[in-house]
Amino acid sequence: MSLRSTLDFLLYDWLDAASLSQRERFSDHSRETFDAVLDTCERIAREKYAPANRIVDTQEPHFDGEKVILPQATHDAHKAFVESGMLSAAQDYDIGGMQLPYTLQAAANSFFAMASVSIGSGMLTSGNANLLMVHGTGTQKEVFAKNEFSGRWAGTMCLSEPQAGSSLSDVATRAVPDGADYQDDPLGPRYRLTGNKMWISSGDHELTENIVHIVLAKIPDANGKLVPGTRGISLFIVPKRMVNTEGELTGERNDVALAGLNHKLGWRGTTNTLLNFGEGKYPVDGKAGAVGYLVGAPGKGLHCMFHMMNEARIGVGTAAAMLGMAGYYASLDYAKSRPQGRAVQKADAGGGVVKDSASPQVRIIEHADVRRMLLAQKAYCEGALALELYCARLVDVQKTGNAEEADDARLLLEVLTPIAKSWPSEWCLEANSLAIQIHGGYGYTRDFPVEQYWRDNRLNMIHEGTHGIQAADLLGRKVLMENGRGLKLLAGRITDTITRAAQVPELAPHARALGEALQRVGSATQAAWSTGDPQAALANAVPYMQAFGHTVLAWIWLDVAARALALDGAKSNPSTAGRTGAAAYFFHYELPKIGAWLNVVESRDATCTELSEEAF
Amino acid sequence: MSLRSTLDFLLYDWLDAASLSQRERFSDHSRETFDAVLDTCERIAREKYAPANRIVDTQEPHFDGEKVILPQATHDAHKAFVESGMLSAAQDYDIGGMQLPYTLQAAANSFFAMASVSIGSGMLTSGNANLLMVHGTGTQKEVFAKNEFSGRWAGTMCLSEPQAGSSLSDVATRAVPDGADYQDDPLGPRYRLTGNKMWISSGDHELTENIVHIVLAKIPDANGKLVPGTRGISLFIVPKRMVNTEGELTGERNDVALAGLNHKLGWRGTTNTLLNFGEGKYPVDGKAGAVGYLVGAPGKGLHCMFHMMNEARIGVGTAAAMLGMAGYYASLDYAKSRPQGRAVQKADAGGGVVKDSASPQVRIIEHADVRRMLLAQKAYCEGALALELYCARLVDVQKTGNAEEADDARLLLEVLTPIAKSWPSEWCLEANSLAIQIHGGYGYTRDFPVEQYWRDNRLNMIHEGTHGIQAADLLGRKVLMENGRGLKLLAGRITDTITRAAQVPELAPHARALGEALQRVGSATQAAWSTGDPQAALANAVPYMQAFGHTVLAWIWLDVAARALALDGAKSNPSTAGRTGAAAYFFHYELPKIGAWLNVVESRDATCTELSEEAF
């Protein structure tokens, strides 16, 4: 199946995306306009992204002392992406957007992620500008957000610091008021920032005339001290080059200096940087300190950020899914064309296996183990894509549904987002490893694309909140919040699917298995928290998340298979057999894995925590 | 624990390696001489290999049109290795060897594998020369094997071909008698070879003055046709440069041409080549065709090769284990020194988790999930190393034990070798991924070593027989051969351990769990073959091998833990707690995974084989 036909099924047949056009915000849209967006993105990805994928891997970003140099192919791809209007696709018409549902935006972006994931840095610019549209002043929107949506400027998110990593409460970048009149700047209360920010994607480049950094920093109290914890964090706009209220460059550099490029295992099309703010390399008005304009209220920085967290994490999950899909298609092509070996024919007298070596070799897709590796990839990657689109649909409901629908969607997203982020990053990486394996020795060479997919995909378990952080968020917060209402909502949706699938003979055994898995996840959640001690509960948060994720994916597959059979019970279309086959694979080979993961959750196994440090 | 202290425990306390010196062949040895070998290898690995590991990754082998260029560091490391005498360590005194047990050789080699796995290409040279010592003529041993053992020349194994890959029955390289007097060459019956060999490690370089290729080829029958299948395969010595019976270079090149270097994901310290034999680039005596000298009888080539298969596969398993160990040590150091975040302290009113952000950050080894990832690595890698040394010990028993012992060792090795090769290549790769994860973003950069370990280790599931081939060998041949006697022998050893461990209160629950796992593997083996149809039996050979491997490793850990507690029941040494902790981890977190794998084996699940090709 091509990606497009898979997307068409998931969007229109499964998620009924066409009906989104009945909502007022999307009322000018129809399946035709949606398809036109998909067509455009598919074409740009094919023409500008896919051919550049190996180029951006081998021509890593480098700094010539003044500028960060990227390959010409990246400039061309970026230009085509900007011209497509996708940066502001979800925005209002009156600021030049298309009022496209997020579901469609997510689907359209999947083409770029599959063709060359590390070029596709539009997500940060959109996310940055979206945040300003919600929390910025009118002038901030006009000057910064609009110039990002138009592609004239790019955006970053500057959160991590070298000494703090994922621990945002330890952010040490300081922001002090810039002069007595700091409140009066038309671009927002003006501060001077000093500090170092690590892991900043697209932190420096020449793709655009300016870069709009959004920076987390703390405003010292009256004694000059930073407030511990995340409550003290505020948000600032720090442009690379100073601008005026007309959105024109003033010609002055802001005091933001590139301190280093990170040289990575993969994902090399995106520059990743260490930035020094306010070290005095580029003084503004003769003074050291990076000029930053406050966004929202002081101390509310993380609150503003959370607004965009769900979409960013769905973006990471989609990237992981599409890297997996790229490997799946590559290995499927290879398996269909590569002749090697023969089918097993019979057992010999001693019980050994005999093959007829005089017959011609068969294509490797005829070998059982190759098929197993292909079907595993299909189940992982198409399942992951379905989950991401399901979550994207919830984002649209949250934004445009009635109060009750919207609130349910919000809460479901709280629970599902850690899975949408973590599950594809783990299992579509495994899919990439299987794609290498199918290629044999060729898969280990750089003459085939699969080794790069595997390297690129390894990032996704790390950025935007590591696996461990997602797991602590799921078991330590999301399944507990609002007295477990999110978990109950999800269980309700899963039960609906089970009830429907139980009526279909082919799916009834899966429905039973899913019902048992759901019960076991529920009781494991209770067992984990039964002592009320977070140390004990969270000691096995990752195995819990793995089991939770496999249960969610089993549900997604059961729902997809039920829909496919409802539309084509005779399986006259091979895609129906493909979907029910992938669902069967998931239920037979994958879902039973949850037992091992939940064992240690239920028993609050303390083997790892109790071992003394000297014993490692 | 350092690698040396782990090796000391496994060799002397667990495997009683010192007692090998009671055997006649090793009677000049003692723990002192063994330790001296370990000391020397540890020092060379530290001084010459470890510092070169990143260099060989970044300075990939390249061909300047005449020569293959390797970094100077590789030449230095190779020279130090040769001077250590390890190439012929296991050989007889009278040809300059040390008559060292293979157990010690394997342990000593682990230092090189951990320090820089891809420099350590001595294994091929030793293996090549060992084969000649068994199957070669006196002159072949004198001229070729001895010059390899001395390090003057290097060796290769030329099996794969581009069109055949793992399918050796499709070898198409032809060997035809070279003239009427071809039988009379003092170096062996002289043939001319033509064909292409792919994936040849160390196929061309300037580390040594000559390279001795051992090549699989077929001698055409009277009609000029190649016999289909593996029965037609013969073995030839094909030197890169022609030599005389004195072992001197004649000054003439043989007709072996470098057709290309493979550019790999990792393992870049080893040149990997496509070689063209007999294309006429370097005619010998004015004639195209690479000159090759027959080894052993015509048509018995694979038989001769199998002789060295076990040791080669133990070598691959050891390399995988040691790459895992390198990542374990790197991430353990990092976790002990990197401060980040704080311990979870209590649940808040809403059931959420609270941390005291005013307290100083803790080192990440204090986080439960980091400990889980460390203990998993320890369990995977130390367990894998123990298995490899156990197998190496069997090699020594096979070579020097009495007839019954030797035969049992041979058969146990048949069954265990697919696990010794495959299990570390899968799970110590997973260990490397966990080592990256512990490093967070830093682990994804090339400033830290763990990403290279992960790339290097990905090769091990591919070379020396892929995962799929090992699995088919295990379930399709090894557990069936001699009416299942190998499996019964193994079950007997496992049962011995269970009986002993059942007496130790701390280990009794593990002993019960292992007993159940062993029973289930046995019944799954029967269920897989219950229809007698190899297609059905082998459809899930890889999940079978995964379950079999986890059961073997659980046994190894139980045996190691029982021995540790027998020596130090009070756990006064932290290493004892480390060993029993790793065993507990394996029994609680890993062994329960076998259920999911065996489900599909027992039911002969046909989901993957039955799906039509169009449905993928």
C-alpha cells in the first residue's frame, strides 16, 4: 500500500475527516481542498525533500566563523515548503492562513517526515508563532508571529541548559529589566538575558533573514536570587537580529552568539546548537546582555509553553512513525526484488531440513522470517501513524467541539500524548532495525537508505521529553489527574471498540484479548499506587508505559480492522487483508508482551532501586 | 566492577579455568601464566586500541588507486597485537604457539573487543591459519599457516558472493585445473579461479606484506557445469601476492583485484571489500585467473569450513557482549557523575508527584529508571560474556577431554552456538541503546562514545550468519540432531543448576521459574514440529530462538549467582550483590518475556506466512 492510500483510508474512512468541514471554522473546506493540500505536500516532499535526504546527512552543518553553512538542497526544500503556505496552514484566513484542520496538517506533514525528516524544521517555527498568537501582545503577533508564518523569519524554542538538561526547574538563565523604562518598549517589557542554552534546534542558520528565539529564563527577586523550581520561569522573545515595530531589521545584532554546533548520530539536516545569551560578543546599545521581550506574565513561562506541548509531541511521534514507514517501504521493495535462498521443503530422515538446491532462488519475501519482519514493521508503523492522526483529530475537537466534547478531547490528549510521543519512538526504531536486517549486509552500508533512518530515529526517544520523562508523566500524573477521569474516558473508548469488534467473528478473539489487557492495565495502575509511595509506584514507570502503549496500539488496530471489515467484509481489496493481517500480528505477537512488563509494575519490583551503587 | 574483576570471577571462581592446567596439553600453565596473558592483553588494549577507537571510525579505509589506506593508529595496534603472540596463542609450542586454552584466549580477546572492536581483525587470520593446520598439507601449513601465526601475513575468509549472500549453495566462483600438471604444484593442486566475493573483511590493506585468502569455489564437472548445492564446494588458498615454497614473495601479483570498499554504518576500522578473482587485471604467467591451491578434498569445502564455525561465532558473540560492556561502563560512569533532577518525594493532594526544587540536584544514578537501564545492561552484557566463556570452555573440553566428555561438549556446542552468536548481538545492542538513553542528548552526539558502540554492534546480527539463519539452524537442525540428544544434554545441565539453586532460599524462586521455562521450551519444540511440516515449524524460528536464548541466559545467571553466593553468602563483597541483583533482574524483568515468543511457536502461528504479497 502506498502512504497516500494508507492516509486516505485513515483520514476519510476511519476518522471521517471530511466531516470536519461541517464545523464553522472549517466550513470552506471539503475533501477536495484537503486532497489538494495532500497533493501539494506529497509533490514537494518527492521533488525537494527525498532527493536531499542523503545530502543533508553527509554535508553536515558547519560554521565558517561567521555563518552556519547548510547544503543548497536544504535552502531549496525550505523555500518550497514556505511557498506551500504550510507554515500557517492552521491559522485564520485574516492573517494569511488556510484554517486547515490540524488533522490534515499532521497528515500533510507526514510526507516531509518520510522524505527527509531532518530538513522539516517548520514545526518549530509554526509552534513558536502559534504560542505568540495565544500569549503575545498585538504588536508581538504582528512583528514576530506573522513574519514567522510567512517564512521570512524562523523560530526556535530555547529551554534546555547544559547543567540542567530535562530539569527545567534548574534553568539558570537570568533576565533583568533593561533600564528604568523597560516596561515601555512597544515590543514588550524589555529585559537583558544572560545564560547558555543547549540542544537548540535551528539555533543558527542563513535560511531566513532573522531567527526568533523563544527563551525560558528567570527574573531575579529583590535580592538578586533566582526562584527555585519551575514557578520562577518566564518567557522571552529574543531575536537574533534587532527589529523595529514595523518588523524591519535595524541592522544591529542582538547579543546571541553561537557557542558550538552539536555533531550528531543522525538528524543532521537540522542544525543543533549551544547558544550563549548575553556574553557580550554582540553588545546592543553598547551594552552586553541579549535583549528579550517578555511574553505573558512573569513567572508564567512554563504555563505558556504547555500550550504547545501536545502538538510538539504528536509531531515527534509522527516523525518516528514516518521514519519507520520509510524503512518499511524500502525493505518491502528490496524483499520483493532480491532473489536469495529457497523455500524449506521437507524434513530429511534425521529430522533435518532439506532444500532443493537445483531450483532457482526465490525472492526473499517468500521466506517466512522476512514476512514476519515486514508485517511487524507494518503493524508498528501504520499503527503508530493511525494513533498520531487519532490524536490530531482530538486536537481539532478540543479547539472546535462543543464544551463537553472539547473537554473530553483535552483530557484524552493528556493521557494519550505520552504514548503518542514514546511508542513510535521505541517501536518504529525497532522497525528500522528490522528493515536493516531484511537488507542483510547491504542494510549495513550507506549505499542503502535504511541505516540512516535507524540513526535518525534514535533521536526520538530523547528529544521533547525522554522516554523516562514520558513514563513518569503518564503514571505519575496523567492517569491520576481529575481522579482518574482521563483513564476512564480512554477505557470507555476502548470498550466501545471491543463491543463493536466482538460482533465480528474474525475479530472477536482480539476483542476478548483487548478486554483482558485493559483490565490488567487498570489493576496494575492501582497496584502501582496501592502503597501511596511515589518512589515505589514510579520505579517501573517505563515498563508500565510500554504495556500501556501496547494496549493502546492493540485498540487502534482493532478499531482500524473493524472499520476496514465494515467497509469491505469480503476483503476484495488486498488492503483490507493487510489491515486485518497487521491487527492479527499485533494481537498474536505483540499484545502478549504486556504480561512481562506489568509483572514488575504490579509487584512494585524494587530490584533496581535497592541495589547499592557499589554493586553495579 | 571492572572488566578484569568480572573476568577473574567468571574464569577462576565460576568456570574453574585454573584446573585446565591439569590437562596434559596445558600442563605448563597455571593461574600465573594465565594472568600474565590477561595483563598483557589488557595493557595493549588500553594503550593501543582504546585511544584509536574514534580515529578508526572517522578515518574510514580508502583506496588511493593503488593501496588501501588505514590510519597509522591501526598499524600501531596491529603491530602490538602481533608482538603479543596472541595470533598463535592456542597453537602448539613447536610452531611457536603458547598452547593456551581457548577459554583464556577468548577472555584475553575480550579486552580488544571492548577497546576497539573493529581493529581486532586477528580473529580471521587465526581462524584461517587454524583451518589450514587441520586440513592443509605440510607445505601449506609451513608456507601459509605459520606466516599467518607470526603476523607476517594476514588471512581472510571469502564465502559470500553478491548474487548469493548467505545462500552458499549458490556460490558461482569457478575453479578449473591450471594446466596438465596442476596436481604437481608443491603448494597444492593448482587451479585458476574466477568470480566475485562480497563482504570480505580485511580483503585488502597494507598491514602485512601479503594476504592469504581462503576461498569457496566450485570445480565444474566434465560438462563444465557447477554442481548445485553445497556439496560442490571446494576450498582454495589464494594469496594476494604469489609465493614460493620457502614462503618468499616471488614479486608477482596474483589475479585478485579490489573492486570496491563497502562504506558501513560502523565497524569502520575493518576494511570490508568486494574482490574480483580472475578478471585479468593481474595476469599470472601471462594468463587471467587467480591462482588457488586446493585445501582438503574436492567437494569437501564446507565440511572443512564448519570446523571453525563454532569459534568464529563465539568470537562474534564475544564482540557483541564487549561492545555492550563498553556502553555499560561508559553510562555507569556518566550516571555516577552527572547531576540532574531530584528524587520523587511525595504525592500531592491531587495525587500528583512533588519534588523539592530548592534542594540540590542529585546524580542521575539515584533515579529509579536510570538504575533500571544500568542493571538491564549489566544483566545483558555480563550474562552474555559468561555464556561466551562457558562455550569457550566447552571448546577446550572438546579438544582435550576424554571421549565421552569431548563428545558431550561437541554436542552442547552445536546447540549453544546459535545462542552464543545471536543472543548478545540482539540484547547487547539493546544495552547500547540504553547507554545512549542514559546520556540523554549527549548520547546522541559524537562527543561521547556510546553512539559508536551502538552503530558498531548493529553488524553482529548480520555477519557470520544472520539472526534468521541462526534461528533456522537451531530449530531446524540443532535441537533435532541425534534424536534431540543435544537438547537433552543441555536440559540436564540446566536441571543440575536448578537442583543446586533450589537449596538456596534467595534463589529458590528463580530455580522454580527456570524449571517452568525449560519445560515450556521443550513442549514448544515438540509443538512446533508436531505436524512434521518444516514450513509450519520454522515460520516462527526467530521468536523460538529468542525464548530459547532467554532461557539459556536465565540458566547462566542462576548458575553464576549460585556460585557467587556459595563463595560469599554474606555478600560482604558488593560484587556478590551485583551478581545476585543482575540475576534477580533477569528473572523478574526478562525471563517472563518468553511467554509471548513461545505462544506463536506453539500455535505454529501462520499470520505472516499466509498474508498475500499484495496485502503488505
